Amino acid sequence: MKRDSPGAAYRAAAILLAARDRTRAELLRLLTAKGFSRADSEVALDRLNEEGYLDDRRFAHTWARSRLRTKPVGPHRLRQELEAKGVEDDLVREVIKDIYEEGEEAAAQRAMARKLSGLAHLPAPSRAGRVARFLKRRGFSTEVIRRLLREGRQVQQSNECSG
């Protein structure tokens, strides 16, 4: 394929988008890696944007929702992942605000429940430490982690008292 025209860059970008949705920054990086000039790539990406095939806002919202459904993460980690995909700061802030509209606690609870299911064989203090480190790596705030662990201890204590 001739790599010195916007039309060729457009076709290459369209093939990449057909495989999966991507950000403008990702496509630009991929096209330049394939040998297309930055100018030709920008023209192609502008055209794809005008035609509605390339939309960073749609990508960011869809990707973030999917990410939280499959592997719950906190706002800090989600921010890092969106930035790594080339999503601009203003859009990242918008997505974070929308996704965590009701707080990060629900996502943290889902992540904690999944993690705890594999740690039932450990004593409670060991489980708490592992869960706390796991949630911190996933980008949840210390405040939310402490609150969930405190609530978990209260539930465990009430179960022991009634059992």
C-alpha cells in the first residue's frame, strides 16, 4: 500500500477501527508506526472524526463502563488507564465524574467481594491486609478502603455474636 497519501492513511485507520474502537491518539501512533506521515494521518483522522467513526468521547465513556463492569478499579487507576490511551485531560475528568457519579464505593465493594471469595481460607487479619493492598493497587482511595474494611469487620463481628 502506498504510504504517502491521506487516502491510504484513511483506509489503514478504518481497518484499525473495524477491529475495535480506538482513540485519536492511538490511531495516530499506529499510523505513524506504519510509516504514514503525521500530516496525512491527521487528515485521515479528521475525516474519520467528521464521518462519526472516530469519537474519543464515545470511546472513553464506553471503554470506562466496560472496564468497571469487567474489572472494577478506582478513579485514580481509571484516570491512568484513560490517559495511557491518549484521552485528553478534560475528557478524562468528565468520564471520571460521570462514572463515579454516586461515588467509588460500589465499584470497590464489587472488587472486594471478588477478592474475598478467594481468600476465605485465611485468617481475618490476613484477609483484611490483602484486600486493602489489592484495592489500593486498583486505584481506590484510602478513605473508601478503610470504610469498607471497617464495615466488613462490623458485619463479621455481628455474625460471630449471633452465631
